[in-house]
Amino acid sequence: MLAVMLCFLSFALGDVTANGGWVQEVYKAKQHLSLLDSTVEELDNQARHIHNVLDNAKLDFENTIPSAKAEIAAKMRMMEEQLATFDQKRSNVLSAMKEILSNFPEDFKSKIIRELKLDVRFNQVDSLLEKVKMMKAPKKAVTKAVKKALDAVLN
């Protein structure tokens, strides 16, 4: 009886992938990704609103009296700064989403993207281009070795 119990425990606790212990992490990741996706949508909506207001301000700037142009130009600069901050926040959220997805193998990653309908945010072509750019980028150690060799030759 004891041998059967030990055998059962060794099989049950032996392999995490066999007993589904990793499933909780997938659900947590999906929850975080859906929250981050809603944040990206909110940022996009706010940026879209600012773009509309900025377009109206440009029309007002063209059709206003010269004394009011300075005030409208200041408001336009403020709106452009807000757009820049929205873009920065959006890129930060997207990089956090990519960081979460990088913890999973490619097949799970694509499955999660499909299930949460994140296809708009993560294009397969873009991910391939990023991988190619990373492959083409010189590694830090190689760059240091090249600099050291050049210094040795030149000095």
C-alpha cells in the first residue's frame, strides 16, 4: 500500500506539465493581458479625442484674428505634448504585454493572442521583423572585441 502511494505521489508531483500546474500561470497572463489591452484601448480613445480637438484648433488657428493666434498655438503645443505622452504610455503598455507573452512558447503565445483577439496589437510580421533586427544587431561582446582590436591596431 505504501509503495503504491509513493508511486502515485511521484507521478503526480513529478512533472509539472503533466499535472497542469502551469495552467494557472496561463490564466494569470491572460487576465493581465486583457487588462493591459483595455488600457491600450483607453489610451487610443484619448489620443483620438485629442487628435480631433487638435484638428479643430488648426482650423481655428487659420481662421482667427492675429491677436488670438498665440493663445491657440499654445493650446496646440499642449495638445501635441499630450499626444506624445499618450504614445509613450501606449508603447510602455505594449512592451509590458510583449514581456508577458515572451514567457510562453510560440504555440501558446499565438494561441493566447488569438483567444484574446490581440491580433491588432501583435502582428506576426512585426514580431518576425523584430527577431530579424535582434539577430542583425551586433552583440555587446562582439562590439567590445572589435573596439579593442581597433584600439590595438591604431595605437
